[in-house]
Amino acid sequence: MDSLLIPWSVQYEIARGVSMGFWAWDDVTRDKLRPLPMRRWSAAQRVGEVFGRPLGGQKPEIWAELEREQKAIVEDATRGLGLMGDWEGETNWYGGRVQQIARLVKEDGKFTLQLAPMQKVGRSHRLGRYLGSRRVLQVKLPSDAVYKEGIMGELKELLSKKFILCGRVFEAFSVKDEKVYLVETDENYQRRPNRSDGDGYRYSLRTLIEWYNPLGLNSKQTLSKYAARADLAMSTSVPVLEFSPENIFKIDDACAPHFGGGKVPTEKIFTDGCGFMNGAALMKIGSWMGFGAPPTAVQGRILGSKGVWLLHPTDRAPDAEPKIWIRPSQTKIHLVPPAAFGARALERLHRAHRVFDLVNPSRSTVPARLSRLTIVNLQYNGVPTHILVDLMERGLREEVAALTQWRGASAMPLLWNAVNKASAVSFQRLRRSAAGIQRALGLTRRRNEDDSDDEEAPHGAAPADPDALDEEGAPIPRDGVDVPPAAMAEAIIERIQAGFTPLKDYYLYDDLKSLLKQVMKSYIKEYHIIVPESAEAFIVPDPFDVLEENEIHFKSSQDLKDGCLHLNPKSVTGEVLIYRNPARVPSDVQKVTAVCRPELADYVDVIVLPTKGTRSLANLLAGGDVDGDVAVCIFDQDIVQAFRPPPITEEPAQFLSRYFEPMDKVPTVESVVQEMAAHPSEADDRLRRHLLIGLSESKVGKYSMFHENAIYMRGFTTVLDSRKTGLIVRPSVLQADQKQTCRKPVCLGGDEGADNLPQHPDDKLGPFVLEELLAAGKHIQDALLASYEENGSALVQRGVDPDLLRPWRDIEEALRAHTLPDTLKAEVEVLREHVARVRREWGTLWGSAARRPTGGGANAARQRKQREQRQKNELAMLYAQVPEGCRTLALLSNVARLKASYMYSLNPRIALAFGFQALCKIKAETAGSAAFTREFAEAMSISGAEVRVRSQFNTVENFE
């Protein structure tokens, strides 16, 4: 293919078809390839057509982006790293934003790789920008393999090999977030390198390793810690600022007094993970990202360092050169010898290391919500259960009240706003538009539990899943078909804005009931209880050393309290609770005093912790630090005053020696280097295997579950596991722990129908708070749903909507009156048969017998769901077709309208599934509509001022 100048986009699509079994390599002949134009990357769109089987799943902008990257690779000017201006029609362009994805598929008892459609979701990481998207292939691990030792061993054996893709060699580079990242090296298989294709700018695996984490300079690290450092190269980020070597400085950590000799333990490092950046640098970052104001702190990556960089206490001049100060606690990878750190050594490094990669800016989230472990912690430390139940009930009733106000002049705009707020529809749309840079824009942030790219979404929003479109059997994209949005809340919003009301449309009423159940389930089953007087933000150390021990400073850019009741609503003072998730032991929640210090007035949207005392306050919060950890601050005085501060939970004596393997059994980088030197012919093979150390059974996830179950069975007293990097649990300990605490109770997400559920000893420990909340929540839910159905059945009009029947009835009346020409009569009958066929096939696929579950466990259920979605996608595409013989109706633009109206007369649910927008247009036209493109419609929301005005003049009638 290289000799025919077939671009990589086309080669990839041909290989994808082979991997899926659509055709064989023997079918890829010169004659077959001849219709595909040379050097044209967009020709990838025609591969399925040329080989006689549609591939689907791709969009033209992917090929345009790949071609743009290819030109940057060939230019060899490090343009892919960003910060070099516009490129090929893209403003402030940087590379690495296309993902090449492969799935592991088991066939005949063996795993094989199957290529998936490329994605352009905007995500980018340093490695992808450095090499180019085409040089990185991410392999998704099977979801059921992560906790199975045997499967993980088999996968490790497979993935430690070299992989050939169109003559190019890919090798394992790192493991992150249940994905293995392969990189293209400079090796070739049955092909010659092509310099015009950029092959001269590829690297060997060893060269790449030395670029991002030199073995010799980092030889003292444990192997697991060394492998985990790939996070610096693989974290989703945005390049925002390049620092000059002379403006990068080292600065010591601030520590508590330490008299034990040796290395200062992390619990005594106040600044663990937090350095400084001057005002000019933060201003440039704010301007580059369009924040409107510079952030107080930024989380990011630079050189071999990670963490948070806080506004410098004195260097604030806006016209100064950008400067950055890095602490030893932030340095995870040594790229130069520590003694040689300075401008001259840094200048010799590749430019990629001096670019600051932004992960997240500082921001406040108001209000915060509780998690189940926090609820257990608060109750254990004295907060009465009734306070927590009252919070749950208040939140539930507010949500339900807003979703059931259906009468009044402004009822529907207010209902639209309530659905939008309850399910975060506008946020989800915004996140789709900002795909890949949500965290850098401050829209989301990662969970504290790990350093993954999993994101914490606001209340009502589902966590981001960048690979959702990669899953086989995912909902079909809306382009070319008339299906509703995949999210039910978004579909409800689009129907409301089209003129549907739940009082006159039973199907909307029924869908709103389903949405209510979802909202209440989130509150009750997931314990997502909102505390109105709370907020969360980055924790950072005091830059002026003015806070006393057990004091904090918290000022937000938005109101933390009601401005009508408090003179200074943006600041918190007095006693508060502070914690970070997951709060697994009693002392993970601390009672402290919030104060206002004038020196800290400019430090907004961060929670400032003291740099005084005998121990870091961040470390007391579930072993946290200040490298990007987010803490929750509760200032609800009912909760704060009831909370009794517990004693500090210390690690038990001999904990490590009793439960973990000796450290001499933990491999180090130094031992790997020695092993490679002893076996030079096998050095690269051994290196690849060691880089896959992350492909082992996940004990951390298991012990997270074990600990929650132990809390239920034995009380909230001790911690069972350590997350210290590199420690290996003894097999006998794991077996014993698994036997005692492996089953989840219902209140912790266990299956209600499961056997041998753990028992809670009520007589010794008293009622378990989550069981009490679950019971109270279900009682509230049942009452609210009963009220909804009782009142709704009396108010809602059942039956079909005459507005939606009118287009088809008009045609039928014309047929009866013989006013249609014969040509149109024939076309109407063709259309009638086409719609009837879709209805028949729907019945065949989803009739009661066809939908009956067939067992087989979770995996079988998932496969059934994927199969049903694929069948639904195919039926949607059939419905969307313009039947042959309807040319005149098509010219009159009446096909979609008539199909939807006729299908609605046969089965309204099918019409809503396959003729969604057509029905919405019919409904909107009856009330008078304004024309919008989808881009504008999805960008709009109802402002807070509009909600306040409409609420003042709307008669509120709800179902409570």
C-alpha cells in the first residue's frame, strides 16, 4: 500500500475491516485499491464502499485532523506540542486529538485485537502530541478481566509481544485506566521506511523510555511506581504555556518539625505537591483558555513534575516573564541529575518537557453533595440520622416540586428549566462541545481516589465516558436518522420546547415519571444528598504562613451563602467540617475554624490550609496532599455542631510487616536494568513485560469494597488496606479478607436477591445509618410517586394528540375526496406500506416473547442489550429511508412529516423512537415556532433572571 501512496487513514480502515472479518488481506489487491485516490486522507470514507461492506462509525473531520497532524509530523518543527499559532485552518492548533482504539476480543478461547473506529473527541496527552495520534494505539481491556488474575496473566503475555499493523510495529508503552497504550516504533515488518511519510521521525521503544522517564536517573524507584509515572505523559491535558529554562526554579518544601532523622515523612510535608507560579504566568494561562480572569491555582504537568501551582505571594507583576517554582515533592521523574538542575541542563531537554500541560484550573463547586462513606462517618461522629434524613427529604421534595409544576402561564419554560437542572442537560451538551478539554476548562475534575481520567460530574450529570461511542451497540448518532437523544432528559426537554405538555401528552407524562424515578434513585440509592451550605475546591498550603494550626481560609468567586442573609456571602467563617473523598476512617473528617485573613484575600476558589503544627492537615484528610486533591467544606451548623471530633486513626503497629510482602520482594527499576544488562538479546522483551506491571489483578479495587463491607459488619473503626505504591498484599491475607468481607449488603449497592448477604449486628452497633436512610428514602419516594400517579391520572389527558394526527388525516381526507392526482395516490400507498413494514419488524423484535430475559448472567445481559441496540439502529436506518416510488412526496418535503404522522396513528412509541424531530416540528408549527439550527438550540438555556421573573408571575400548582 505504501508503494501506491495510500495514506495511513485508508490503511487503518482497510486493516479495521480485516480485523472485523469483513474481508481478508488476500482481498486487498492493487485492482481493489486503484479506485482509492493517492495521498487523499478523506478516501478512508470510501473503503467500505470499495470492498463491498460498509464500515461506518467515522466522520470526515477525523481524516482532516489526521492529515493536519501528518503535515506537522513531516514538518518536524514540534508543532504538534502546540503554542505555535494557527495551523491548516485551526486556531491555536495542537496535536494528539485523534484516538486509535483496539478492543480485545476472545475467539476460539484466545484473545485477539480488533480495531475500532478512530475517534476525534478532543482528548490529548503529551505522548500523543509528541508522537502524533497515528503513532499511538490504545487497547481497551475487557471489563470483566480487571479483577481476574488468570485473565490478566494471559493478557500480559499477549500484550508484551510486538504488534504489526500494515507493516508498522507497535509495542506496549504503558498501562492506564484499564487501557494499554501501544506506540509505533522505528521498526518495520516487510516494508521500507518512507521519509516523505515521516518515518524518519519515529523512535525505538528504548529511546521513548529515555525521553520521558530515564531508567538510570530514576533507578531507585519501585517498578510499580516507575510504571505509574506514565500518567505524566498520558494524562488528558491542554498545552498552555512554555517556560524559558531560566524561569524554571526549584524551591524547598515547607515541613513540620522532624526529629527522627532520614527522609521527612509525607504526613509532615505541608506543601506536598504544590509549588508556585507568578501572576504573569497565571494571567497568560487565563487569557489562553478564555477564563475571563486568571485562576488562583492550576493543576498540571511540566518537566517530570505534577501537582498544583499556586499564585506566588509576591511576584504579581502582569508584565513580568512567566515563572514557575517546583518543589521536590512535585518531582516524580528526574530528567536531569538533581545536582545539575538549572537553566543550562533544562535547555538541553526537548521542548515537550518545558511546556506546561494544564489539567484543571481552581474553581469552587457550590453546593457539594455527600457520599455514602461520608454519611457513615458523620453519623459515627455524632451527627443524628434525622438531620441526614431531613436533608434527603428536603432535596427530594424540591426536585419533585419543580418537576410537577405544570400549570400557569410560564409552566412549561419553568418545567424545561427544572428538567435541565435535575439532569444537567445543558452541562452534558457543553461537555460534548468541549470534548477532551472539560477538565482544563474547569467543567469537571477527576475523582480523588486515583489519578485516572475519570471525571466527577455535577449533580444530575453522568460521569464522562470518552470511549462511550467506541462501544459496540452504542446508540446510533442522530445524523441521517430521526431518533431522539440517547439521554431521556434531553429528549424530554426537546419535546417540551416543541410545545408538548405533560397535561396533554400521556407519553411525556410517563417519561417524566421515569425521570423522577431516576432523580430519586440518585438521591436514595447512591446517597447523593446535597448539603446547601457546603462547597468543594482544591486544597492548597498557606503561602504567607499566617494561618494557625486547625485554621483554614476559604473565599469563593461565587456566593457560598444566601446574599440576602449574610453580608459576606463569598467567605466562610466559624467552625466548619472539612474532608476529602473517600472518608474511610473516623478522623478523615476534621472540624476546623474558618477565618478571613487580609493577606489571603486574592486566593479565591481554593481552600487554604495552615503550614503550622506537627502534621499536615491535608494528610489527615484520608491521607491527602495538595497536588490537586479536592476537599469538601461543610458550614451547615446543624451538622457542624453535632459533629464530635474523633481521635486520629493511626496505622496499627506492624501493619506493613503483617499484611504485606517484604519490600525486598518488590522489584525496582535498578533490578530491571541489571536484568536487561544480563540478557542483552532479550532486553527489549523484558522491558516490555516490566512496563506492563500494571496488568495485574487490582487489589486496590477489591480492598475498597472489602473495607466498606467491613464497616457494615463490624463498625466504622479501622482501615483494612494501604494504598502505598509498590506494596504487595500477602496471598494468605487476601484470601482471608476475601472470605470475610467479599459480599456487599443492599445498602452498599449489593443485589437484593443475592444469597449469603452480610449481616449487621444491630444489637451491638445499633442501626446502620445507610439502611435507615435507604428505608426512609424509599418511603418518601413511594409517597411522592403515589401522589404523582394519583393526581396525574386525574389531570392528564390520555389518548393521541390530534395535532400529530393531522398531516396523515389530511392526506386520508384528500384520498377519500379524490382530490389527489394518481401519482400521489400511488406514492402514499408506498409510504403506507413502508411504515407498516417498520411497525411489523418492531413487533417481531420487541414483542413480549422476544423481549423475555433468557438468563446467563451480567455478561449475557450486556450482550443482549448490545444486540437489541444494533437491531434498533438498523430499524431506525430502514425507517429513515425514502421509499422507492415516493419521488414527488420527497420533492414536496413531505415524506418525514407523513411517515411520522402515520406511524403515530399506528403506535406513538415507535413514532417517537424513529420520527422524533418530525413529530416535534409538527407540534411546534401548530403553536407558532421559531426556526433554529440544532447548534443554536443546544447552546441555549434559561437564565437565572428569566427563571426568577417567570416564577413571580406563574401560579404554582404541583402534585404535593
